[in-house]
Amino acid sequence: MIRVALADDQQLVRAGLRVLLETEDGFGVVGEAADGAAAVALVRENRPDVVVMDVRMPGVDGLTALETIVADPALAGTAVLVLTTFDLDEYVYRALRAGAAGFLLKDAEPADLVRAIALVARGDALLAPAVTRRLIAEFAARPQPLVSATHLDVLTRREREVLALVGAGLTNDEIAARLVISAATARTHVGRLLTKLDARDRAALVVIAYESGVVVPRAAASR
């Protein structure tokens, strides 16, 4: 059972998400919050597997709540999936660097949201296609990587390959198929990447992959 908390200032949105999830096998809603402060309190009390977090909420906003949750070691078992109407760059980059496990827009299909929650609950990262395009464009426009390649000297050649595939958005199963290894081995490699690079989750690995130049956006490669 994937335990989910819902944080959105619109009651109708929360009600719709609750109905969607509670009609799906394997999902349960542990509570709702209408603002960021209430969301943090809800997570601390219930320790859900995933919190679906809106960005713009009164008082403490969703991104501030996200940063608070990620910074608390006691809440390391909770993944934050940002679900919002807005795909502005300031939200995308702040959310990813704060440790969001995923970023999905509210115009997504219900099935996509269910899949997103399942993915981040098992440790994968998920970005909406529009967000991925913005992220790639941002790093393609930068002349130099932000993270030195020497930062990756602790990685083996195989781990660099896995980092590149994580950066490309592949799941563990897809990485296993691409490298012709077992899914368990793929999970092991990702786990070692998280430890060696001191990354909280796969979303952080995606950022590192781009900022270090392990993944080179096509727009940049063609210049």
C-alpha cells in the first residue's frame, strides 16, 4: 500500500485526487493539507510514502514546505511529488534542487499521476515532458558545467554510464534493459551513486548529470 498525503489549497482539487487514488488498488490517502505549514505537520505525523504538493498555497508555500521536509532526516522516507499549474523556471529549478522526487503539471492525465506517484514511491524520479524540455534547454544554454567532472572521480565507468541513463530519465528497469543487467543490479548501481555523490534521490542525480556534463543536451552538443 502506497500511503499518500495531499497538499493543495483548493478543496475541490484535493477531493478529486482523493477519489482518484482511493479507487486505485494499492493506494491510500492518509490526510490532506490546505497550506505548506499544515503539509509539513501532516507529513511529520503520518510519515506518508509520497506527498503530492502544490506550489502556490497561502502562508507557507509548497516549495518552502518541500525544503523543510527534505531537510528533516526523520522524513527521509517521504518523497515529494510537485503537482502544479505552473511550470515556470523558478519553480522547476528550486523544486529539483530542494529535492523534489518529481514535477508534474495539473493538466496531466489521471493515469499519469497515478503512475508518477508509484514511480517516486519506489525511488524513481519523474519530470513532466514540458519540465524536461525546459531543464534541457537551461543546461544547453550554459557554456560550462556547474559541477566539475573531477567531482565524479569516485565513480566507476559503469556508474558513470548509469548516471547518464538516470539523467536521461530512464527507470531502473529501463536501465537494466539498456545495459543488459538485472533490475536488482541497476538498483544497486543507483544506490551507490546516491551514496557516493551524496544525493538525496534520483531527481538530484538528474541535476548532477546535467551540471557535470555527463549528460550533454543535444542543443549544446551541436554547437
